[in-house]
Amino acid sequence: MTLLTVRGLTAGYGEGEVIHDVDLAVAPGATTALLGANGAGKTTTLRAITGMIARRGTVTFDGHDLAGLTSDQVARLGIAHVPQGRGTFAQLSVQDNLLVGALSRRDRSGVATDLDRCRSLFPILATRARSAAGTLSGGEQQMLAMSRALMARPRLLVLDEPSLGLAPGITRQIFDLLPLLRVEWDTAVLVVEQNANLALALADDAVVLENGRVAMAGAAAEIAGHDDVRRAYLGT
Ligand SMILES: Nc1ncnc2c1ncn2[C@@H]1O[C@H](COP(=O)(O)OP(=O)(O)OP(=O)(O)O)[C@@H](O)[C@H]1O
Ligand SMILES: [Mg+2]
């Protein structure tokens, strides 16, 4: 059983194709890591899946064919995309950023409970609730961006390089959260990450892209065990 199934995904910008014939899957509640060198096409793959750019191929989520859906419609089906560079609303308060994440929800008591849950995951979101999001540090903004995505109660969280530019301790704090998402939020994760060792240690499955094509895919533990693969594609 899979929650997200991607088959033959091909996409790019204008005339130029960047990713070719990409297959990947995420099981319910599981984590799939999408790995590869700079420019391999990881961000483009995520954008094509969530409907931000045109694509060929099929994307099926929770029984729905996502063909022709806008990124807003994809979000409403339960996929929350945290883009590379985070995408918080800098001028809005931390609190309002979190509430924006819950705008499509009607269950007010559930929203209140989830606000509390985000604040217990990341206490800084409570202590800085009234500060403008733009005044948070990079790591704090990443915590806010992930929490805002969670406030929509997604079935799938799509994270594009959550550790980019962050100190190792903060990266650890953010990655330690991923197993909790399965247990406490019933959320699956598709994560792009430059730190392959970190991602492979946490993910169930991994897909390695090279020049826009899948070079290798399988159980994360298996890929982590192939020293030659790690050296060739992941530089570790
Ligand atoms: N908006 C765009 N317009 C044109 N080309 C783009 C655009 N965004 C990305 N590209 C190109 O597509 C290719 C893949 O880029 P992409 O951002 O998907 O790679 P990536 O694997 O996410 O890299 P990184 O690890 O550096 O984030 C690159 O050659 C890049 O220059
Ligand atoms: Mg990228």
C-alpha cells in the first residue's frame, strides 16, 4: 500500500526538461528520502509532484489522480509542501503564520489542540508568538515553516532541505521530529536532504537522483550499506 505513487514523472522549465521518468513512492506514515547532488533535480521533482510546475507522468495520492490539479487543490487533498528557503510570511507574527496553516480547517478545537502540540514540539513558537516571523533565526523559521505545514493536518509533509544552512544541533532537533510525526500526527514525509547520512538513518526508503534520473532506489538501510553508492552519488 502506498500513500503517494509517482510514475514516469518528467518536468522542467520552459523547453528544458530537468527530470526524466522519475518513479517514487511514500507509504502511509512512512518517510521517503530524495537524495542527490546539487542540481540533480530534487526540488524540481517536489514542485512537479505538488502541482507547482507542469509535468508528464502520473501522480496518485490517497487514491486520487492529481492530474490537472493546482497546487492549492493538491494542498487541500492533504499534501503540505515546505519549500526550500522555508516560505514563512516574514511580516506576520509567528502565531498568525501558524493560523494561516490551518485556514482551510473548520474544527476549531482541533486547531487549538494542534497549536498546543506545535508549541510543545518547539517551545520557541510560544515564547515568540507575537514576534514577526522574519525576526526569527534560520533554525526557528524552519521550525515555524514545518509547524505551519502541520497545522493543515496533512497526510503527507513534503520537506525541501529542512537543514539548509542550519547548525548541526538544530538540524538534529528537526530530524528527531520526523519519527514523531508518524506516531503523533499520522503524517508521512517526503524529504529532500543534502546530508545523506542523516536522511538515510531516519528514512524508510530512499531514491537517489543523478542528472534528473533515478540512479538508485530502495530501502534506506540498504542504500546506506552500499559504501560505493554513497561515495558515487552522495559524496559521503
Ligand atoms: N526556475 C527555474 N528555471 C530554469 N531552470 C531551473 C529553475 N529551477 C531550477 N532549474 C534548473 O533545474 C536543474 C535542477 O534544479 P533543482 O533545483 O531541481 O535541483 P536540486 O537537486 O534541488 O539542487 P539543490 O541541491 O542545489 O537544491 C538545475 O540545472 C537548475 O539550474
Ligand atoms: Mg533543491
